[in-house]
Amino acid sequence: MTSHPKDATHKLIDVMAEEEHIAKHFHLPMQSGSDRILKAMNRHYDTERYLSIVDYMRKKMPDVAITSDIIVGFPGETEEDFEMTLEMLRKVKFDMLYSFIYSPRNGTPAAEMENQISKKVQNHRFDRLLALQNQIAMEKNSPLVGSVVRVLCDGESKTNSSLYSGRTEQSKIVFFEADKNDIGKFVNIEIEKAEAFALYGKKCK
């Protein structure tokens, strides 16, 4: 499910931190780093509230992975608004983003708003957002090279039949050589290579 910041209570975070059977990963949609745009989106929180949730999560779970949703080019988004979004990425340092370019949908209030953003500007901002996030993700994943992580094997990779894939406790995707007997089981993987969106390694004997 996709959570909403209003539901990310201290009680929920405390339970996640205390229970060993709960993965240390939280998807917390931000949408924008501009309070003005968040208000226009009718999101009912601001960046100060968002950062306070992130701070509490990392206090309780230092190894938690935080992912988010970002919408680029919402009606009325200025260059200053977009820069605020980039600054939030630098502050929070998300492990991964699901980023989208805003497109109007018939019948929604946003579709009727003035100051719709041109596709050219939207695409340029989207590229800048991805470039920054890729840099942050590499900074977070690179230190894992040489470490051994516990991975739940999902099955064969959808993009490379010679590899299997799985996820760490922080929901990071890992590719490795394995066999069908490993599917559905936890395996220890020594990380040999890191990319922005995935890790690669070998199964420990």
C-alpha cells in the first residue's frame, strides 16, 4: 500500500522499530518539496511535518530505507518551487523515488488550474530530478559493496534468466546466481557491485 504522511504516527514507527519481523522500509510519498505546491495539491501537510517524520524514523531505525513519490511540473510550479523539491531530496536522501511528470486528468481540479507547465519545462525538470536521485542512490548503495546482506529470493530475474533476484530487509533489489531451491528462502549475498537501483552479488557458501 502507499502510505500518507498523516498516517505515519510515532506509534506506527515504534512498532516497526521494535518488531524483528517487520521490514525496515517505509514508502512515504512527498509529492513536492514546496509547501505552496503541497497546499495546491491538497496534501494537508508541509515540509516541516514531513522532515519531522523522517527524523523520527531514522532515530528509531538508523538503517531504515525511505522511498517516496514525486510529481514534477504540477500547475503553477515555479523554478523556485522545483528547487525546493531538489533541496528536500538532498536533505532526506531517499533510497529510491517513484517520479512522475504531471499530466492533467479530466474532471480533476488541477486540470482546470491556470499556469499549466509546458512539456519542455516538465521534461527538463524531470531529468534533473532523476540525475540528482541517481547520485544520491549511488552514494547510499556504494558502501554496501563488500558487505553480506540477507536477501529473500523472489525467483528468476525478469530481465536476465541467468540470475535470480530478491530483496533485502530495506527492500533493496539484489541480483545473484542461485537455483530454484532458493526461491522463497533467505540467502546471504556478498555484494560485489552497486548501481543506483540495484545491487549485484554472489551467494555465500
